[in-house]
Amino acid sequence: MATHVPASGRLGGIVRYTVEVARALQRRDDVEVHLLTSAAAAGPLAELVGGPARVHAVPAVLDGRAGPLLPPYERFVLGWRLRGGFDVVHGSKHLVPQRAPGFTARTVLTVHDMILADRPADFPAAKRVLLQRPYAASIRQADSVICVSAATRDRLLAHHPQVAGRTSVVLSATSPALLQAHPTPVEVLAGRRFGLVVGDTTQRKNVATAVSAWARALRAHPEHADAVLALVGPPAWGTEAYGPDHAALAASGHVVQLQGVDDASLRWCYENAAVVLAPSLVEGFGLPAVEALDLGAPLVTSTDAALVEVSGDRAQHVPALDVDGWARAVADHLHLDAPGRGRSAPASSPQPARTWDDVAEDTVRAVLRRG
């Protein structure tokens, strides 16, 4: 189920997850992969699964302005359409189809996080209404529940302890497209020392702490006055939260915001950043942290359970709201990245500890395991 994937195949972390799982499963000789897509994305996404014969589009009327009707369609109508056609139906974002007469497929749901249950105010009212109860019902129904981290599994079981026996942890991985991209300098950052925050700017991402810490570090250490903080991410989907220091830093050029950054530019950012900051209040997995580590970037994360889980002792961890602690970490890394200190060059051929073929293998194993 990939109706959330745009024709470009690019957007946030759940889109990357869906695209890379599909590609990795397609490489296997024991799985025949089909995609359920939006009508607009059906043609462009066919290459993920070997051709248009394995792509099934939802009605075109559900695209565009009718998008809010898509979750009810997927939850309450799709089961009738998919009767008898598939062995497994994998909901890669929030929902699996409600069972209809003749629907015999095993249902699998990937749970990326429990933010919809833990922090519902982060979401627009329409999304809460359309997704909260269907998401909970999908979790209860799914034959297999795949969590992207042990931290997410813990949050899931706090709400739905009855699914423990059907739940597996399958960690994600860095996109091969990012690892294989030829680094392309970002003009506004080239030749400057910079820190990097990757992700959207909604409140739970806690960009405000990173921005305020950057301001404090520059005030306390005038020798770092040339350094800039780069905020790289998709367009905001919720209420943005930049904090009180953002406007002044943006006006002075000490904060730059970049959207639509491709893999080549993102890889360059990771490989050339003085430090990557991941200050989130809560994450389900924390893909930017894993990407930073796989590309050799110095990393500071919050003490969120998922971020600590995926980065371990390879990163520095600071409580999310400790602005002074983040400011000290920023200053330390800017000092280490200062001219003449001999910072090592990034690896030319990154070798991540985990690949999407590993993710696919663990996913198949989880699907076949009976709770």
C-alpha cells in the first residue's frame, strides 16, 4: 500500500521506507511485489516492481482535493477490491484494509511511531478524525505488526498490549540512492562551516532548541561567528516551531532553510557538516541520525529512546530541552571543525552496517512468523 508515495518517489521518511522496501522485496526471487498507488503516481512508480502490470491505482477521484477520502477508502472499501488476489497485504503507513468476505490475505502493518496516539495535538483535526480510530483498529487486526524500532514497539504495546505476540522489530536503513549519489555542493553552504538539521519543522522535531542553541553558541564564541545552521527538510505538514531566535538568525544569514534537496546535495551536506543535530522530542526511528552516521558525520541527538537506540555510543546525547547543553555541544563541534584542525575527510564509499536487503529479509521473516 503506497498511495502516500508521490510520483517522484521522494518526500519524508515513510515514503523512503515504502520505496526502499518495495525495491528490496522486488530483488528477491521468493516474493512477487505489487503496489497500490495513487492514480497520478501509478506510471512513475511502476519501475519499483518491474512494470505496470504489478501496479494497481486507486480511483483517480481520490487524488487531489478528494485526498481526505483516501483513508476511509483504504480501510473500509479496499478489502472488497483485493479479495482473493494476494497472499499478503502490507500497510506501510497507518492502515490495513478491513476484512471483507473472501478477503483471505495475511495483513501486515508497519508501525513507524505512535505519535498519533501519544501527541494527537501535533496533527490537524481532520487527520485525527480520519486516522486515529482506523489506525488503532488496523493495529488490532493485523496478523503481523512490524515496528521500526524497539522504542516504537514499547510505545505500541503501552497502547495495545494484546498484540505483543504478533509484533516484530525491523530496523530501517539508509537509502542506497543517498549512499550512491555523487556529492554535489550546496551553493549557499559551500565554503562555510555549518551545522545540519534534517527533517520537518513541526513541534516534536524540536528545531527551536537547535536554533536557540546555535544562537547561544555564536554569542559565547565570537570566533565561530561565520558558522551557519542549515535546516533541510520537506514542506511543513503541521504547525511549525522555530523558537524565539530564528528570525534574527535568519535575517543575519546564520540560519538557512532548504527544501527540495536531492540525494546528491543531501549527501554533501552530511559529509561536510561540522555537526548534525537531531533534537527531536520523540521519534519512531530517526532516519537522519542513521544517515548521518553512515556518511561519517559527527552527530548529536536528544535522549529520545529511538534516537539513542539507533545511534548508540556513536553519537553524543543531550536532553531535548537543555538548550545550554546543546549550545556547548555545538561550540565543541565548531571548534573541532575550525580551519587548521585537520578534520578527516569523509569516506568515499560508505559501508553501512545495515542495508535494505536486510530490512526485506527481516520483514519476510516477520510476515511468515505466526504470533
